[in-house]
Amino acid sequence: MIWVAGRLGSIGLGLIVLGLSACSTTSSVPVNDRTASTSATAVKSAAARPRTPQITASTTGRYTVQRGDTLYAIAFANSLDYRDVARWNRIESVDRIFVGQELRLTPPPGAVEIQPLDDDPKPSARPLAEPILLSTPQAILLPYSEANWMQVNHPSAVAAAKPPAVKPPPVAAAAPSVTAAVTPAPASAMPGAQVGEWLWPSEGTLAGRFGAAGGKGIDIVGARNTPVIAAASGKVVYSGSGLRGYGKLLIIKHAGEFLSAYAHNESILVKEGDSVTAGQKVALMGDSDADRVELHFEIRRYGKPLDPLVYLPERS
């Protein structure tokens, strides 16, 4: 009886050990599965994140080209004329730059700056300086004589002698100079007229002006997905989110070396290389890289930001 009880006790103890082992094995499976699931979720989330914008204003005068960059975008971020950047780096085609290529963003030593003839896009309201009257020597016709011949060819020899008085033909009195009042040139005479009449890029409320808090354009606040239109006809030279602070950005090149930029879009409806017409819907208003739904709009010429309100028609 004692042996049987001992044996039964041993069997019972063995069953208890097996039970504990089974419980331990069963409880370890979900821990491993949770870890694998968490890792997969983390990888998926990382893959879904958008690429961090790379183009910012250079502090070194150099920039290394990243995937998705264009020469226009690099010049735009640094307030430069893309043609200058191309010339400084001996780039023959502005559409051909390469990933890893290092660009200089300052003139090389000895470079000669080419100033556009119409560099100032705004008419000057200042009066002109005192007009300069151009005049040419006026010839006097003398009749032929020995004395006159000697006077013209040998004036020192006849300085003491008085030549016959010759009455010159009457000269018309110069008209009094009149300085006309200077008035500002009409809008149609501005360089922007090469583009045609500029259009407002979107409906909304004007909330930010050029120069305010360092602004390089204007801000138009509106509802999400409000249509954004091309302010003038041109060619899309950049479409993406590679410029820090601009979100989903669209840049259009126009006649006369003008650029227009449309930032913080919800989505962009055109691609690089597309030709667009004035008034064509090119994007939808959003808040990408902004704290409110708005369109940030800029006009630049030769790389320099201009006040869009100088070019846009007045709103009623």
C-alpha cells in the first residue's frame, strides 16, 4: 500500500510538472507573435512616411543635388536666377542635373554679372533728372575767298588781321526747354505685360502680404480643395514637396523670365514639363507644411521675389 501510494504520488507529481511545462510553453507564443507584429507595423509606418524635404537656403554657397530636385527649385530656394546658377556651374541644359552633383550658388572668381536691361519691373514715379540737351556743332557757310581760306586753315597767321565781316545766316532761336510732368507708366507698359494680364490664383481671403514678417509673397486663406489656377500661361518647371516650408509646391515659368509659385497645396494636378494656360486648374488648396488651409503665392523675376499685388488686378 505504501509502495502503491508512493507510486501514485510520483505519477501525480509528474503530471503536475508536465502541466506546468505545458502552461509555460503555451504562454510564450503570444509574446513572440506580438513582437513580430510590432516590428512589422513599425517598418510599414516608416515606409509610409514621406521623404523629408532637402532643399533649404544654403549657408555655404554649395548644394548637392538630391533625387527629385530641379535647377529651378534649387535656385528658387536660394532666391537666385536659375540662369546664373547654370552659368556658374557650366550647365548647358537647365533640365539636366544629376544626383550627387555639387552646385556652386555664388559667382566664381572673376565672374561678370549680367544685369538685365529691364531689371526693375515697376515703373518709377520719381521725376526725371534735369533733361540733357544734346547739340552738335553748327557750321557757318562762308563764301570762298583767299582771306577766308587763310582764316580756316591758318588762323594764327591772320589773328592780328581782321577778316572781312561776314554776316552768318540767321540761326533759329532754340525753343525754350519744357520739362513735361512725369506720370507713372501704365500697367500695360510694365515688363509683366509680356505675360499678359495676371489672374488671381485662387478665391479666398487675403491674409498675408508681401514683406510682412519677411514674406516673399501673399497668403490667401480658403476652404480645403478650393481650386488653384495658373495666374498666367507657362510651363511647369517644378512639382513636388522638396522645398522646406512650402509643402506641396508648384512652380510655373512664364514669358519674360517670370516665375509663379503655389505652395501648401492639398494635391497638385499637373506634372513637370506640362504647358498650362492662364486660368487652368493646376492644384487644390490645402495645408501641407502649414498650420492652416491657405495658398501661398509668389511672383519672382530673375530670382528676386516681387510683390504680387503690383501685378494682380484689383479685386472689387
